[in-house]
Amino acid sequence: MIGLTAAVALAEDGHRVRVLSRDAAGGTTSAVAGGLCWPYRIRPYEQAVRWAVRSFHVLAGLARNPEETGARMVTGTMAQAPATAGRPEGTDDGLASWYDAVPGLRPARPDELPEGCASGWRARTPLVDMPTHLHYLEGRLAAAGGDVERYEVTSLEAAGRAADVVVNCSGLGARDLVPDPDVHPVQGQLVIVANPGIEEWSVTAAPGATETTYALPQPYGLVLGGTAQEHAWSREPDPAVAEAIVARCARHFPELARARILAHRVGLRPARSAVRLVAERLPGGARCVHNYGHGGAGVTVAWGCADEVVHLVREALDAGWGGTGPGRLAAPRCPWRAGVSGPPRERSRAPAPGPARPR
């Protein structure tokens, strides 16, 4: 999601873009994501909320054509787990500006909350069918003149010799590619069941908890979750964990205890102490924009981060520092890298991204 979105934004800004990816889009963590647009396990909060608000408006626009884009606007409840419950107005979780920015968001009434929860929020937010959305992004990139190549990047410096700018969207792969030891996995497991008729999303979570309870209605089934295990590398579903997920969700929705299980999924969120979204000169002199470490909020912040990537690439090309390539962009993602080639086609210089706006 992060890599493709950045590539689309760059290509539509007039750059020649080539995406290098070891894995097909369907084999990345993004394809496993539940797809709810809400900041989760990401720092720093101030920038994350700004990126999230921008993405909210982009996804809300795409939700006008859900069959093509995979984005829909769905109403739901974000409840505070009992251990951290309190009045929503007093919740000190760093998301106050997010609550202010989401249209129509309001405190949930007691009858709208899961049993045992004292506070929460009601909102209508984007919910994204990720397999469909990734396919949409690939088509949009191709329409803008970009292309995707299956290729494992093992050196940013080497990639920089073939492009004017390298955009590093390698996610968890940045741990070895950069290398950046601050990057680590947060394992998430979920269960997909036949939907017995649940139309709203529901999330019950506590900041930093290793277990959450959520139900996200998608066209392919109801996504139940979840877990957040720091530094766990396994992608194999644990049957005991799956059973516990279904049991937690069934306490909120008793009909789920009998729901038919369709699939089990495990993904590794690319976590970091803070998102790294900066430009730097690589040892060989090439220009590189790093865009990784988005944790559990890649879907939520992708478009906002893509705006910043475009701005940083423009600055790097206008400054003319480094780079020996023939004017192309290379972009790695999950682990991918995007390469940007040369000055944009017929581009007029533009200011840094402004406030969130529909697109």
C-alpha cells in the first residue's frame, strides 16, 4: 500500500516511475490488512494524524466507486477496552486532532458500546477491501505510465545508479536493506468467517495491548481480529490464537460462535519507534527518500505520506544533489523500492502538500 500509493502519486505528478518488488502485491502485508482507516500503532502522532486526515479524504472520494477501488464508507464503533475506559473527551491517546477532523465523529452512547466498555466513538470511515484496492492501484500506476517489476533489491546504492531518485518503501525489509535495526515486526493474526449479517465495523482496543477485538465486514467475509505481538516473525496461523479471536468476537456478537471459518491470515506490521520519511544522500551519491516504519497504519496514512514523498522528490531533483542515473525513479516496496526518473514531464513547480482535500 505504502509503495504503490507513493508510486501512483509520483507518476501522476509527471515522473517516470519503476517499482521494484520481490513479492507480488497479493503476497505483501497490505493484502492481509483489515483495511480500516484509523490511526493505530504509529508514531509520531502529530504527523500521523495529518497524514491520516489526508488519506481519509482520498479514500472517501474513492469510495464513490467501491467495486473498482475497494474503498467503502462504513459506520462503526471504536470502543475503549475496559482497562483504559474513560470519557472520550478525556482520552489522552494523542488523537485529539483526528477526532476533530473526522466528519460526524461523536462519542458513542452507552447502548452503542460493547458490554464492559464505558466509552468510545461512533464514526463513518473508509473501510478498504485490500486485494481489490491493490489491484486498483496497480492499474492506476500503469495508466500514469509507471510499471512494476518483480525484482529483489539488495542494495539501495546499486539501485541509485539506475535512477535519479530511489524511494525506499521496503517496509519490514528496511531492517536489512538500509540497514535499520529499529524496524521490527508486530505480528497480527486474524480469522475470516462467513458474515452472518453484521454491517458495521466494531473495534475494542487498548493502547499497546497485544490483543484487540474487532469485526470488519468485507465483501469476501467478516474479518475478525486480532493480535499485536512485538518481534514475532512467524507467518503461520496459531490455531489456539484463532480460537481465542473468535471467542472474543463472539462475546460481542454471539452469532459468530457458529460462523463458518473461511480463512486464517497472519501479517507482519513493519513497526518502528517513529515513521522514517526523510530524504538523504546515499554513500554513492544517489538521492534516496525513505518512507517506511508505518506499523499498523499503512492503509490509514498512505496517501498523506505519498504527498510528502512527492514534495521530497521535487526538492531533491530541483536541488540537483547526487544521482548518476538517467532520470528515472526507482521505488522498492515491502520489500519494494520505487525509482524516479528525471524531472517530471511538463511539471510546474508546486508548494508542499497543503491541508487534506478530496481527490
